[in-house]
Amino acid sequence: MLPAPITTAQRKAAKAAGLSYLLTFGIVVYVNFGIHDKLIVDNNAAETARNILNHEQLFRIGITGDLIYCAGIVVLLTALYVILKPVSQGFALLSAILRLVWLLMWLAMTLSLFDAIRLIHGAEYMRPFETEKLQVLARLNLGTRFDYYYVGLLFGALASTCCAWLWLKSRYIPKMLAVFGLVSSIWCVACTLIFYIFPDFDKTINLWWFDTPMGIFDIVLSFWLIILGLKQPKMAQAA
């Protein structure tokens, strides 16, 4: 069976997927390294609380950035489903569901930031708790983001694995790029699963190397989709 020609909807979805990923990636990098890394101090609940109170508007900008990132993920998973549905509707749907779980984990991470602000401010009904204890609880909420991220990462990597397989099967992008995406996604799945069982695994393989190759693939793919678009499979061209 010859592959179907690429539709206008798929081409538009490809542009949307590339733009949404690059935009949200830029936002989340700024939020994490430009805001959270400056305000959240490791092993120091009191200083973290002071930083957030003194720069609460900046902290809330970070929360808004995380929510925009979540909205961008909705656009991305929808666009990828439109592109890859003709290749395999089942795998495309599975990928969308897995990416939705990743999105829900990121929303949980964002909600923990609201909890931290509430604890740091210390509402009237929290008076029985000492300020130091509230600060520790707030820092604990911020620390749970780490766990939420690496739980969600498994589902995000599985979604990327499904998509990379469909990219390879479709021939919509260069074969080598699709293979790199498949290998890097499987690598991320494997590292994450090992990390759950052996928490010291990050001393052997740095945490950055879990998802960095997959991130590089997503960035290159996004630029490819925006600039060059989808490649028409040769058999469909001949037909």
C-alpha cells in the first residue's frame, strides 16, 4: 500500500508543532534557570522563603510561565497527532495519551508552587505552626517537584519513543534524524527506570544526560518542521 500524500492539515500541524515546542522550551528554560535557580536554595528553607517573599512577583511570573508551557504541550500533542495519525492512528493516540500524563505531572509541579507561597505567607489558621516549620514545609513542597519531574519524564520519553518510531516509519523527516530520536528516547526511558530502582544512578550517569539527547532531537526536529516542513515519501511522489 502506497503512503498517502501529505495533506495541508499535516503541513500546518508541522509548523504548529515546531513553533509550540521551541516557544515553550524557551519559556521553561528561563523559568527554571532564570527564576527558580535564583530563588530556591538547596538545603536552606529560611533563605528560600526570604527570596520568594522578596521576589514574589518574579516567582509568580515563573508559575505563569509553567502554565504557558502546559498549554503549549496541549498544542504540541494535538499537532503531532494530526501529523502522525495517517501513519498509525493507534500509536499516534498512545503517544498523545502518554504526553498528556507528562502534562498532568507538570501541572502537579506547578500547583506545588502555589502551596509553597501559601505556607511561606502563613495564613491566620496556620498560627499554631512556627515560622521555621512553615518554611520547611514550603521547601518540602518545592522539593517534590524533582520527583514529579522524573515520574513524568518516563511518560514523556515513552511518548517520544512512539513518535520517533512513527517518524521513522513515515519518512516525513530524514531517516537518521528519526533514528537518533528513537535511540535517545529509549535511552531516556532506560535511564529513568534505572534511576527509580537505584537512586544513586545519577552518580554514574549525570541527570543531565537522561533527557539531553532527547531534547536535542526535539529542538532539531522543531527547526526542521518550521523551515523545511514534512518530506513527501518517495513512493507517494511517484504515485
